[in-house]
Amino acid sequence: MAKSRRLKKWVYSLTFIASLAAPSLALAAKLAIVIDDLGYQPMPAALSALPPQVSVSILPDTPYDRATSQRAHQQRRDVLLHMPMEPLHRAPLEMTTLTQDMDQQTMQHVLRKGLQRVPDAIAVNNHMGSALTQSPQAMDWVMEVLSEQGLFFLDSRTTAKSVALKQAKQQNVPALRRHVFLDHLSTEKFVNQQLSRAVHQAKKNGYAIAIGHPYPVTLDALSRAIPDLEEQGIQLVRLSELAPPS
């Protein structure tokens, strides 16, 4: 399994290098979109209808985690494990949440089990995690597992105090961070505003990463906005196309 994930990592690194070699792509502002919180329901038809560049992140130990992983892989999407991590504030926790009271062996065992439930994952991002991503020790333990399995990390950035990127760098794990949340207010107006913000961020910095959820309003807004991205000078890309080689 670890060898297979390393091969995937090399393939996506080559994809990244190839994209830089093509002048037309290198000059375009790039936008990656990840839809989180999948697994409790079958893959929504509205999500399946979106371009394969839209990535998905799946919660482990949910009724449809394996089926969604397989379905997304068949659609040639990037698949992430949406690993639950301890938040700062009291909230209902997933069964497989990584918490600060775990020792190294327990935390890494739970993370490896999560990866087994989402076998097509090429990366991990955090579900909640405003407490755990502030812990250098916990993030070191997480990055050790990602390093051994050839995966990269997407920091969902649920706290400005996250040390995930710093610890990933120390472990030589490729890592990215989220720039825009699309739908923490689930209204058409707000989602469209956040999509515009993501486009602006991409134009300003060359790329941006937006995270949303499989809400009907979000998927509908994406279905209408994505066809117009090219006219705005934006290239929709897979998340892996932004991941730096380790």
C-alpha cells in the first residue's frame, strides 16, 4: 500500500512539473476546489456532474466512505482523507477523531485505519482540528504517517495558529493550505461572493485553494460558475497540480 501511494505521489509530481513546462498553463491563475465532508451519503449526482478537476475529501468510518472513494477515483478526481481532528470548542466528534490525549502509537494507528477506509487518497486534510493543528507534536506524528505513505497534506486552516505547514516542512511532506471557505453561510449570495474572492486570490497570488461542502446551493453555484472561469483568466486544476514536489 505504501509503495502504491509513493507511485501516485511521483505521478502527481511529474504532472506538476509538466504543468510548469507548458507556458500557457504556467501563466494562468490556478484555482483548486475541494468538496469536504463526503461519506455519510452516496456521491451526489450534482457533484458527479462537475468537472473531474474538482477534488473530494471523505470522512473515514462513514457509511459510504469506501464507495465514494471508489466512485471519485473512477471519475479521475483527486481523493483526500478528511481526517477528523480535535477542535478548540466543544462539538460532536467523529468516532475516529484524533485528539491531544492520544499517545503516538494510538494517533498513528487511528490515522492509518482512516487511510485504509479511503484507499484512493493521495492526501489528507483536517476536519475541524483547531486544537490539534496547533500542536507541533501531534502534527509531527501525523506527518510521519504521511511521509511513509507518500501523501501530501492540505491544511484546512481552521485556526490561524496552525503549525501544520511548519511541521510538514520539517518532515519533508508536501503541504498546501486552504485560502477560502465557500459556504460557512449556506446561501447563494454568500457562496457566489466567496467564489469571487477565490478568483481574486488566484489572480493576486497565482493560485488559490477553496473548500466547500456538498450542499445543494454550493454544487449549484459551482455548476454555474465553473464554465465561466476560463473567461476570467482562471484555470480550474486538481489539487495535486498545486502540491510541491517533496
